[in-house]
Amino acid sequence: MKRIAIIGGGLAGVAAAYEVALQQRAGAAIEFVLFESMSRLGGIVETVRRDGFVMECGPDSWVTEKPWARELAIELGLESELVPSNDEMRKTYIANGHVLTAMPDGMCMMVPTQWDSVLKSQLFSEQAKLAYLGELKLAEQLKANALAEGDGNRDESVRDFVARHFGDEVAHTIAAPLLAGIFGGDIAKLSVRAVMPTFVVLEREYGSLILGLQQRLQTGKASAPIFTSLKSGLGALIAGMESLIPERSVQQNVVVEAIEHRGGVWRVHGVRSGDAHPIEPSFDAVLVATPAATTARLLHPLDSRIGQLLPQQSSSAIVVALGFAADQARSMRIPPGFGFLVPQHEPHPDPGGDVGGKLANESGDDAARQALLACTFLNQKFPHTVPDGAILLRAFFGGPLALKLLEHDDAALIRLARTQLEGYLGKLPVPSVALARRWPNSLPLYAVGHADRMAELDSRIGKLPHLRLIGNAYRGVGLPDLIRSGRAAAREIVAG
């Protein structure tokens, strides 16, 4: 009987446990235990339903073109729950001061598909518009300088990649806030291979990103709705998987302090909250689904180099949801669209520098102003999230200054979010429902050279028997990526 330990009950860990449970039901001779330090499973995937509002505490959807989340939802009997984003309303604004300027129609991140909207846009200077027009003429040159497939020794930052195609202004105005909204990171440090692999492939094939995207549109590869969610909330994915995992196989409120491999077995050293007696069961295989810093600590005694290969920096995130009932919404003036992004005009302080001193000098309002990265108009992106006529806004705070906000209680965070959003959206009433969630160090930053480091990490992990690493520190932070990695690793461990 093979015994498997899964350490970490976020989405990747739960997906792994679900897959092992399926294999168990199919007759595989296995037992497993999922260890989670908190009192619930799912990590940042959490849905709160209140007074007709469906409020996501973490991600609000997944990217449709990645199939693994949709496949799981259908497998769990949730096909009727699948909801596409309301792309007829898809418009994103960029904050310039307190003025919201719409991104041109037809943009795929920073790449245009419609010339008229770009040329008429007030978002770009004439120089930036000329840079867009000139990118097609640079196609051969860009293709010649493209990152070769499999050449892990060559990588560059997202900023440099975008600037090569469209210039510095586009990199700062669009690429920086878009990527900050996903990773909370500085595009001058993020790896383009790890963060924008699709665009790297387009450059390799066509040189011009505009030309490559046009070809994709002509072949119908970009026709699906951009995002997908679930009517009852993404928490239904966790609940669906959890319902099929035997209760005896889940141990919550257990902090795993160490793992060791001795005598051909893995021993997991854990402590249950409120219990002084250690837990030290043995297993034949281990899947580690913890945040990068925790993973580095657990594996340091086995291979000290592993910690150096994992992402060295991570960003904290804070999500604040503000729901306004229909009678309140009538006095509000929310522009049509999915929401807005806030460019970070000042560079973030270096985490290796005097961040502590800077944070100490920031008031809550100042920190909130500088840490606000985005606001989503959920009722327009996904109308199912609100009662008829209501409005649901989600403020997203990130970057180094989000650390200051982690100290505040929920009431203070809700007040700070409302104050900051009023600067862009006008006076807001006191919300009828609201919540705040803090996700410290939840967004690993894929720095330049990430793919190379992952290749070496795979090699080193391969030398440790029956061990797999899963989660958002490796090859993707989106829900589909975490589901895919968790289930694939589980199948490998069961079969190995």
C-alpha cells in the first residue's frame, strides 16, 4: 500500500488530493493525507455569498483559453455553472492622475488589433502611435532577434521585450499596470519567457506581435470569451473536490515544520494547532504544495540549492470588495467596462533596501494610494455576481507598500479602499456589503532567468525519490495552471 503526503491545501494541493482520491476510487492501492495549516481548504480561492452578492476573495475568474479549470468544473458536475465574461462590456481604463482613459478597443494586453482605435486614443502620444505603426516594419529584425525555442540561456525582462516592439511609453502606460495587476511586480524584473510565453512564440514565428495576433484572429484562435467563472463562485471548485476527498485523508490546522527522507521513506514532522504532541507519520511519496518560502525552508536540509532556484521575491495582495444595493447604485456613475488599472509612476522600493524605513513613514491613506493597482467592476464583467441593479467593486492592492496595509483591520481596509476609489469614481455611498482579505506573500515574482532556474530545479528534484513540487512558484499562477500541475503531479506519483 503506497502512502502519499500532500503538504499544503491551496488549489494545487486540493487538486492533487482530488486526483489521488479518484485513483483510489478506481482501485489503486494507495492511502494519502492532505496537510493544511489553516482551518479551511482552497488558499486564496474563497467565495463569500451575502445578500445576493457573489464576492470572490481571491481570483474572480480564469483565462478561458487554458482548458484545465473548465475540464475540472465539468467533471465535478458544474457545467451549468460556467459563466463567460460579458465581453460586450470589455473595456479597461488606465488612470492618469484621477482621470480614467479607456484603452483602445481590440487590445490584447498591449498589442492592438484595430488601428483606428489606437490612432484615435487619448492614451498615447503621437510618438507612441508611430511606434505602433512602425512595429510591422520591424518584423524581420524582431524575428531575427527573437528568443530561440529551448535556448534557456537567453531571457529578458517584460519591460525590455515590450519596449523593443512598441517603445518605452507603451511599456510604462499599459504593460506595467497590466502585469502588476497579475503579479504585483516590476516589469523591469519579470521574465518575459515565464510571464508572456505566448508573445515570445508570436515574436519567434512572425517577428511582429501585431502581425502574429492578426493571424491568430483570422484562424479563429482568439474568439472565445476572455474569462470564465462560476455562477455560485469559484469556491464551488474547492467544495466539489473536497466532497470527493475522504474526511480521514484531510488533516487541517497542522503546520508541517520539516520533512526528511530516511530509510527509504519520507517522514513528515508536523504540529497540530493547540496540541503539543508532534505528528510524525511516514510516507512513500510527498507532494509539496506550499508557498515558495515555506518550500525552500522544508527542502533546505535535503538540498540547499533548491531555495536559491525558487522565486526570491513575492508580492502581498489585499482584496477589498464593496457591494452597493440597487437603490444606492442609482446615484453612482460607474463607466462602462471591466475596470481600471493604476500605473505605478514611482518605482517600488527595492525589497533589499530601506523598505522598512519607507513603510514606517507611510500613513494608511498614503500606502493605500500608492499600493492601489486596480479596480474591477464585477457587476459589468460578470453580471451574475450581483442582484438586479446592484454594483460590485473590487479594489486590488499590491506591491511592497501593501505590506503596510496588512496591519489594518477589515474596517480600516474597507474605509481606505472606498476613499481611494472615490478619487476615480466620485462619491460612493457606504456599501451595503463589504469584505477584505489579506494574502501576504501570495504572488511569486518570476524574475529574468526563471525558466533556466526551473530546469535546474527539475533536475535536482528528480534526484530526490518520489518528491514533487506544485503551486504557483513554478510554471503559472492562474487557476488552470495550478489545477493542471496538481493533478499531473498526483498521477505521476501514483504511477511511479
